Amino acid sequence: MPTIKDDSDDPLAHLASIDATGGRVPIHPTEVKGKWISRRQWIYLFFLGTWLYLPWIQINGNPAFQMDILHRRLHFFGQSFNAQDTWMLFFVITGTAFSLFMLSAFAGRIWCGFACPHTVMLEFLYRPVEAFFEGKPAARRRRDLKGFRQWNADDWRRKIAKWSVFFVWSLGLAHCTLAYFVSLPELWEMVQHRPAEHWQVFLWMLFLTGAFYGNFTWFREQMCLVLCPYGRMQSLLTDEDTYVVGYDAIRGEPRGRPKKNSTEKFGDCINCRKCVAVCPTGIDIRNGLQIECIGCTACIDACDSIMIKQNKPIGLIRFDSLNGLEHKPKRFWRPRVFLYLFAGLAGIGALTFVALNSTSVAINALRLPGTPYSVTDNVVQNAYELHIENKRSADVDLVVEDDFPEGFTLIAPQKNLHLDKRKGLRVPIFVRIPQDQFTGDETLHLHIMQEDDPIVVDLRFLGPNVTAQNEVP
């Protein structure tokens, strides 16, 4: 029978947030101050402010960014796209993905620690509220260890106050998220009516509120450790020259605090474990690069503060490559960085080009259901329907003109069209030609004039087989 290895003492064999029985261990990181946390706070404020304010910014009468589900449109900084522009998502996905790949190849999980919406909201909105009502991390840990059955009246007051504010935060974030899918005037109108009148949006609001509340109240770091795939990708995207948060073992080992009159030599690490206490995922960065590390740099500030007190150089824990931490030569530009950068710029460049050159009026010509053509009184006729959609936030006037070869005639119920802003229109048209002038299938060009700027629509004209008609019996 094979021997089962006992790895209970191996810190890399299990998560810090899970105990030996598989139960959850709440993590309450100790607060820390330093240059990195200050930078993070300003970045958090920028990203959170941008996310909250973006639906309020109007460009050309539309929100700066909105996925308008009700009208099946996407508004992106003055440009409007409909369902027919879905193919552009290819460039959005590839450009974004390769940009993140390049960022990860260069600086590891810096996105997770500095810009991820989960980290920004947890660290900037929810943890400060928890600290305000429940006190310092040590007090919170003691309260959680007691269990809710042992809580006294003061414990319950603190918890209920915290949970109440968490619910308000979650409710507000849910409505802010909905503003990216439902316009603010429509959302405000829905809020003032009974939920049954807009039950679909109401259910989404309940779902988002529950998701935010459950995640930031209980799930927290498990989102980064269990659900988020980005952490799993880190092992594929990083190499020995990727900048990560790491511990200089050459300088720090062996750990310990020298005693008086002792000849034993130690490294710069005094084994205070402050780097572990401030970690939001509970890892010990001194054990090397780990998948749980989100690159938040809290351990850097914690270690630097200890080094300053010990009159030693800062940087025992720092942003550096694995080669740099081992005091080996470092490289910045590597083939994979070039590859990801080129692919990301190509995707973003292609998206920018097609977005700037996309028309504000979308027109498609579809053949009407039924036979592809008809022959009546020696006249060949094709029937079409123009699907026209105005993406603008202003009305537009169009004129239908033909540029057909001799013999073809355009019949349209209306050639002067008026489209209201962000509205669509369907117009039937017919094209005819005498059968004796028909020489075979042909592609015709229809011009839709928009302020003297023509939009060319191709019409495939079909008719009877000319060769068969000319055959002599």
C-alpha cells in the first residue's frame, strides 16, 4: 500500500484561508502604511470614480459607455454600434486579452492588486467600513474565533451595523452596474414605479445586490483563489524576467534576530511575520512566488517599515524579477513581450480603425420571402426590403437613388426617408427590366444619399436562364 505523505506542515500544500478540516478561516489583514499603499489608494480612487461616473458622461447625446440591452446597441465614447457590428467584438477580445498578456508577462498580477474591480471595491469600500465598526484586525479575528453563538450584545451591534452598510453599498453598486445596461433616465423612472412593472430589471437588481453582498461579505479572497481564471494563467504568462512581488532570500536568510553577545549570524529578515499579517490572501511571500499572490504590494510596505526601524536597507521584499531576486542579470524586452505587445496593438488598432470608419446609418438589403424573381407580362421583377437603422442621436434624412444600367427601373414607395434618432425603418423596393433586355444575373448598385455622402448598397438581381431561353427547340 503506498505511503501517504504528511504535508500538514508544508505551507505550500494548502490555502491559508482553509483549515485542516476544510473549514473557512476568515482573513483580516493588518493595516499598513507606505508608498505603495498610497499609490494604490489613488489608483483605486481613479478607477472607482471612473466606473461610477462613466454612465453620467454624455457624448453626442449618448452615455460615454453603455451596453443598451433594451435597444440592442453599444455606445462607446461617441460611437454607436448595433447587433450588426457584433463582429467587432473579435478585435475587442483579442486586443484586451493580448494587452493583459503583455502586462502579465511584464509585471505579473499587478492588474489584480491595483486595478481589478474586485480588489478596488473590497479594499476601498468594504474593508474601511469593517474596520470602522469592528475595530482592528486582531479584535475582528477574536470575534470570529468565538463564533456567533458566543457573541455578546456589543458584538451583534457591530456586526449588524457593518452588514447594514454592506447591504447599502451592494444595493448602490447593483444600480450603478445596471446603469451600464439601462440608460440613467430609464433606470430612474423604473426606480419610481412598482417592481412588477419592470420585473426583469428588478430581478437583475436583486441578483447583483446578492452577488455583491455575498462576495464582499463572505467570499472575498476566494474569488481570487478559486473562481478567477487570471491567477491560473499567471504560471503560463510569467518567466524568470517577469517583475513580481518577491522576497530576496539571499539577503534575508537565515531568518532571526541576533541576540546580545551571540556570534550567530542572521540575514536581514528578523522573522517578524508582518509580511504575512498584512497579506489579503494570507500567504507567506518568503516561500516564493505563489499563485495566491495578487501583487498588492502590502508586504513590501510592511517589510520596508521594519527595515527602516532596524537601520537596514529597504527592498528585502520588492518588485523585481525572479532573476533579480537571485542577483542574476535581468532582461526587460523578451520575445514573448514583443509578441503580446504586437498582437495587443494590432487588435486595438484594428478596432480603432473600423470604429472610426463605421457608418452612422446601417443599411442592409434583404430579398423578400418567396420566389427570388417573378416574370409578368415579359417583365422580370426582383423584390427587396431595405433595413435602415439610424445610430445617431439626431434625426437624419435620406434619399434613395439608383445607379442602374440601362433597362433597369427602380420602384420605391418612398424615396425621401426621414429617420428619428436611434430608430429603424424598413422600406420595400422593386427592380424591373423587360425580359428581352435581360442578359443574365447582375449586381446593381443602389445609392442612399446622406447629406451628399452616398451609402452604396449592392443588390443581386436574378432572372430566368438566358441560355435556356435562346435554345432552339
